[in-house]
Amino acid sequence: MNRFRRRSMLMTMCSVLLLKSTVALAQTVRGRIVRNGQFGHYPVAGIQVTLDRRVAAVTGSDGMYYFGNVPPGRYTLEVWLGPGQAIALYIDVAPDPTDVVPIVVP
């Protein structure tokens, strides 16, 4: 094998390892949207939640939302209550699963 080909293969292997390590650090961000009720909090379905306005999720019947494969870092999480009405939070995603405290909406 010539030197150029060995170097090319080595660079390809390093790139694959770097990509795998980045994916391995990616985590799931999850949380719950709730409302105050007479007997405590209850889950809210059908609420759109965005992460840095790039990806969106909609809460299920249990009020939960999930974002998968999120690399560690700081993000803006927005809960959309209607056109132009959003609650924004800053969250830090660590190299381990991230749960956001329940968000109470009006």
C-alpha cells in the first residue's frame, strides 16, 4: 500500500471515530407541559415545543415531549401557546440524559 493510500485510510478512520464519539454524546431531552387545575397539575396535549427553532415536537396525551440525538450544549426551548405566544427557557444539555422540569402554562 502506498503512503498516500494509507494516509487517506487513516484520515477516513479518524473521521468515522470522531463522528461516532459525537453521536455517542448526543442525548435525549424530554419534559412535560402541564396546567394548574383544581386538584393539581394536569398534562396538556398538542402543544408545540421547539429546540433552537430548528426542530419541533408536539406533546402527547401525557403532556410529554422528546428530542432525540441532541449534542451537549446550551439551547433555547420554546413552548408555543398560540401564534406569537411562546414561553422561552434556556437549557443546558449535558453528556447524560436531560430532563426538563415540568413547565406550567396558563
